[in-house]
Amino acid sequence: MRILSLLFASLFLSSAWAQTGYQPTAENLTARKTFQDDKFGLFIHWGVYSLLSSGEWVMNDRQIPVHDYEKLPAFFNPTAFDAKAWVSMAKNAGMKYITITSKHHDGFAMYDSKVSDYDIVDRTPYKKDVLKALADECRAQGIKLFFYHSHLDWHSPDYYPRGRTGQNLGRPDSGDFNKYLTYMDTQLTELLTNYGPIGGIWFDGWWDQQAGDKADPRKTKLDWHLDRTYSLIHKLQPATLIGNNHHVAPFPGEDFQMFEKDLPGQNKTGFSAESEVSQLPLETCETMNGAWGFNINDRKYKSTKDLIQYLVKAAGHNANFLLNVGPMPDGRIQPEFVKTLGEMGQWMQQNGETIYGTRGGPVAAHDWGVSTAKGNKVYVHILNWPDKQLSIPALSGKIKSARLFADKRPVKISQSAEGIVLTMPAAPADDAIDTIVELDM
Ligand code: H79
């Protein structure tokens, strides 16, 4: 027990320490709260890699030299892209924000950049700025827009010294890293100047330069100058939330913390071992099959039930859920994803009240499920539970009444200092996704 409390104390101290020297503005703090209330977002991985339908790492995986990869943009002509259809799909799924790749690791900009011609407007037959169309449509439909921007770059010769990935792609063994950082900051300036209010910047690829120091996992071989980039973003748009998928404890200037394919505190992927859970707003991201970028051979579709349960678990862990689609090269989203998202939206229409605007807890996550809370309500989400009765730990404060959220039938409560026993009006159906008990406190 003492060891445990020491552990918690040190976790708390280190996350507090990680944020020293950064004072978020009032509008940033308000945006954080709205972000936490929003709970559910759409992640979009789309780029010229989508053409090869083997995911967004294909350049590195197949060791395609820059010179050859540069042939791809000429084939990219997403004539079926319809910003309105994408945003409506997200909205109907119950999502409140979209996070799209402005530039992935391949270095190709999906918008009209002026500091490079390696972008969708200058190099593709399509010639249109899809981020602009999406930004306009998001604003029209009241959905926030975030940009995923890769720190590492497999295309720029100035991304040198190279990191753990993208080693053998035919680039010269020289380059000016500071020039690269200026280029990246200038591209970010474009994104935060020309597309209206931006909800956040979602960085990825910091780990490419990680030093691999076990004693200090936050050490990098090169200085990313995060302070410079972060203060630039906050100066351009104070309410823009910065998150960085570096898998270590947050750095000063970051406004939310994400976990890739893991709930906060878990480490199923192996990426999250050093990701201490901070006090910042949290987010977890997942794929609908196994791929981020379009992969025609990936049929491991997660069921609607699994994805809804993941969303509920995320909320119970006090985290948002960012659910990914990889659109096809013609600009459409594959029908399997559209169908599942529609079904999730129906569930959210009925049950969103127990998710939106809540915070995780007060009952810690168990095998049977999780809890969420809002105002004087506690929602007990029973995800995996075969009986009519369920014991949960004691809560601070007395429960005034309890009922099933779905049909308001009363749930019998017996409370003692040891805990609470909930007795349902009936046993749950075998295929129940989430039996929600609403407690009035
Ligand atoms: O954009 C999607 C992926 O392309 C990207 N993040 C999601 C949101 C991603 N990049 N890498 N990964 C996911 C897997 C990361 C693997 C890592 Fe490593 C393990 C990074 C550091 C250790 C592989 C091995 C890369 C460097 C060493």
C-alpha cells in the first residue's frame, strides 16, 4: 500500500512537473473542457499512400525511394471526394470533431502549401485543397477540425540526421535540421492561418529521434525545439489544443494527452509503457479494422458492439475516443465503415446523454464495465455481466434512486459501508451492448 501511494505521488509530481513553465490561456482552458465534453471524434488518414492501399507506412515498409514515391501524386485524383458527405457521416455517428492528416510521415501536404510544391494542389491532377473544403464544411456543420501533422519526414532532405525510420529512401547523407524545423513551423503557420479556427494539432513521429535512454525516455538525439513550435501555435491560435503522440509524459505546452490503441494506463500495444497518465484531457485512438491508411486487404473489421464498448470504456477512463477511417483513393469512405459508423450514431442518439459532457468515474473500471458522471448523476455502464445482481464499491454520498437508463424501470439498491448491490428488474439480454444504470446522487 505504501509503495502504491508513493507511486501515485511520484506520478502526480512528475506530471505536474512536466507542465511547469506553461500557463495555458483562458480560451485554451475553455477549449480543453469542451474537448472533454465532446468525447467522440473521427480520425482520417488520407494521402497519396492511399493509392497503394497498403497503409500509410508503405513508403518505409516497401523501401520506396523518394524519387519513385514522387510518381504517386500524379495518380491521385479523388473525384468522388465530398466534404459534405464526410462531415455528415461524422456528425450522424455522434462525433463532434475531425482530426485529419495534413501531412503524414511521407511528407506530402494534403493542402496548398506555399513553402513546398510537394502538395495536393501543385502535384496532383485533382489540384484542389481538400483541407480547405473540409474546413469550410466543418464550420458549416458545427464540427471542430484538428490536423494530424507528422514531426518526422521521409521526403525532406533537410530531415537530417534521419531517425529510426525512413533510412534507406535514397536521400543524400546531409541536410540542415534547423532548416527542416523552420519549414515545419512555416507549414503549421499556414495551417493555423488559412483554415479558420483549428481545434488542435495532433503531432506524431517525435519518437523517430528518441535517444532510447531507459533512464530518461523523454530524451531525443536532436532537439525538436518543441517550445518554439508550441508557442508559435498558441500565439497564432490560443484555443488550439496541442497533443503529441510521443508515448512519454507530456511536455510543457501540450494541452491533451493521447494513447494510441490503448486506454489510458494500459499498454497492450507496447507503445504506452512510458506514457504516464497526466492530468491533461485524454484521448485514445483506434482503427475500424487494423489499418490507419486505406488497406484493401484488411478485413478485420471490428464490430459495432466492440467499437461502442470501446467508446464507453474510453469515457469511463475519462478519455475521448478518436475512431479512424482511411478513405479510398477516389475520396469515398468504404461502405463497411460507413455502415458501422451509422450504427454507432444510432446508439449515441439514444445513449449519448450518458457519455457527452461526462467525466470518468467515480467507480474505477472493472471487468464488468465502467462508470461516468455528470452533475448529480452517475451512470454505471455494465458491458460484461451475466447476472441480475452486481456489486460495486461504496460511493461517497448516498444514492437517492436508481433506474435503468433505457426504460427507467427501477433498479433495487442496497447500500452499506462495504459496497452497493444493484438488483436489476431482469437479467440482461445476451447481446446487450451496454446496460446503463442511472443513479441519482
Ligand atoms: O498515424 C498512425 C500511424 O502511422 C502512426 N500513428 C498512428 C496514429 C504510427 N507510427 N508508428 N506507429 C504508429 C507505430 C510506432 C512504432 C514505434 Fe517505433 C515503436 C515507434 C517507436 C517505437 C517503429 C519502431 C518505429 C520506431 C521504432
